Amino acid sequence: MSDNEMSTDAASIDLGTPTHLGDVERAFVEKWHENATGCFSSGHKFCREVCPVTQVTRNENHTPTAFHANVIALEKGHLSVEDVADDYVHCTQCGGCEVRCPNTLMVGDFYRARTETVKVVRAMRAMLVDKGLDREKWKVWNRLTDELKNEPVLGTEGSQPNGQAQVRDWAHGLNIPIGGETIMFVDCEGAFYRTSVPRATAQILQLAGVEFGLMNEQWCCGGPAAEMGYVEQSKRFARHNIDDWRKSGVKRVIAIEPHDYVHFTEDYPAYFGDEFDFEVVQIIDLVAELIRDGRLKLTKPINKVVTYHDPCRLNKRKGIHQAPREILRAIPGLTFKDVDRVTQWSYCSGGGGGLPIEKPEITAEISRRRLEKASELEVDMLVSACVWSERPLSAAGAEAGIEVRDIIELVAESAGIEIGGATHS
């Protein structure tokens, strides 16, 4: 039998209702049967070589195709959830596989037939939590997040302050009000670890005359918890945040971090439906607009040769790739060496989807390879727009002799702003 015949047969089999599965497993395979069959039956594996984890581990179990094949195997009784639990840790949720998938690229009905690997991974992780099969380091991370109301980005040993009492320390001396129609949401990594980024962002907005405030009581966005499978915790955090926004009269939220932007524009509406009626603005789009309109003037030259690292959640997940390039080209003195953005779908920092928490050695190798690519361009600096990517990239950059900066930090410097704040803990 040919490969094509096998693929057709696999797609047309009616597997019925699997009786060997428990209620949780049955709900999972019934929800994702069509999505998984579309991938499994096609026979292609184009997604493997754009998967940052597979590039490192070379383990077939860690491929996007395996994530879908496992669903079919569970349905047919060939594997148990316990058998495949660790496979689904090996994913940054970058979305590169979805961009590369021919099922997404070549079908007529794009939105119906799109292969949704990220959602499959998240659904499996949620099932692992329900069954008590979640990973140990994720348990600790999310327990501490629940206690602190912020992620323990300074470490899980509890030796450094990382909670509500310190959540606005980054803004010391900037005189930012609480509440208002527009607020700036500061992710946990920026608020506690790389405080130079929110400080630079706030001062840029102030310089351009953008009125904004901060939350009265900001909790973690809840997105990382959802990515690791802790959906109910994510919903509780989301509920708290939008209630805080509502009480303060907030209508617009400026998300300064790509992960937050994804959660606010995808998870929050999924949780709350029409109740979620806030406008969400991504800071890169806003800063590009401010420069374009002449409200933010960049006059101080930065004499560096740079290239740009597309954060996965901006480029692959949300299609934001033009605005950061527009910003970089507006900075005087900067020599910007770009690459075709399509090739960027295989570039990742390894910093998403909880991978750095559970598998830090894989994240480190992904970032090392990313800096290796940057080295080929003979640049002084790799610029990103995601603080979560910048931690592992900075570690790799130190070894490669390439500085890693956030694009907002460069904008502030060119605008003549003294940022202050820590760039490293």
C-alpha cells in the first residue's frame, strides 16, 4: 500500500467512541480528533525542522506531528496519558509549526482547517494537571505564583522579594498615577527582573504625551499558568485583573510584553466572552505610531550594527513584524541587518511555554543556536521585543560576545531618556 493510500485510509476511519478511556481522556480525544487526524493522515512532517525543540533534541516524540499522532494513539488504546506526558513538556508554544503546516498554508478554508498544535499542547497539559501528572517544577512555580500573585521570576527559593509589596518598585520616581482610562500592564519579568524595560516604556509614553496609569493591584496575567496547564488558576488571575480594571474605569490596556498581549487578546476573551470589552494595544505598534506621527522624536545616534530577533508571539502568533523594523530604521546611527522574516519562523529563544522552568538546558541550547545565527551577520547587538526571550538570549550572548537589548531600551536611549532600573538581577 502506498503512503497516499495509507493517509487516505487513516483519515476515513470512523473510530467511534473509545470505551477504554476515562471521562477526561475521552473529552480530550473527542475535542482534538479532527485536528489530530488532519495532521496524522497528511503524512507530511514539514513542521519538524521549524520546531526549536526538535532541532535540539532530535527526538521524534518531541515533534509537532507526534503531539497529534499521540491523540490518535490514545483514541485507539495504543498509548496511555502516562506514556506521553513528558512529550508535551517539550514545546515553547512558539507556533512555528502552525505557520509551516501545509494544512494551514494550502487549504481553501483557512480558518476551519488550520492545524492548531499550540492548543493541543495546552489541552494535554491541562489534562495532566487534572490527572495529577503535571511536572514537578511547574507545580512549584505555579504554587508560588498563586501565593505571591506574581511569578517567582527571581527564583523559587523565596530568598528575594517578589510579591505584591514590590510589584510597582520599578516605577520609583516616575510619578505614574493609579487607574485611568488607559493603563500599562507590566509583566512579572519586567516588574521584578528587567526593570529597565518598563521604566523605559513609561518614560517614552510620558515624553510622547500619552496619558496612562497603573493597576491598583496587579496580579500576574495568568497566561503562563494556562500555558503550563493550570487553567483554573489562570482564570482566577484573569478575573482579578479585569475586575481591577473595571473598578478603575479602564478602557484601554497597553501590553508591553508579547506573552501578555497573546493572553489578553486570546485567553481573556475566551474566558469572559463579551464581558471582555477592553481595547488591548501592543507597545511596539504604539511606539511605531508615535514615531510615525512625530510625537516621539529619536535624535541621539546609536552607532551599533544590529539584527532583530522576532519574538515568536509577536511574529508567528500575532503577525507583528513590520512595526519593530520600522522602529529600528528610525533610530539614527543604527546599522540594521535584517533577514527575510519568513526564515524567522525557525528562530526562537526557547523562553516560552514553561520550557525554561522544566527543561532549562534545552532553552539554553536553543538560545545558543539563535546567537550563532546572529554571529553570522557580524553584528554588535541582537535586539528583541520580549523580556522573556531576553533572559536566555542574554546568557547566550555573553558567551558569543554579542550584546542583547530590548528595542524599547534603544528607543529610550535615542530619545535622550535616562532609563535607570536593572537590566539584570
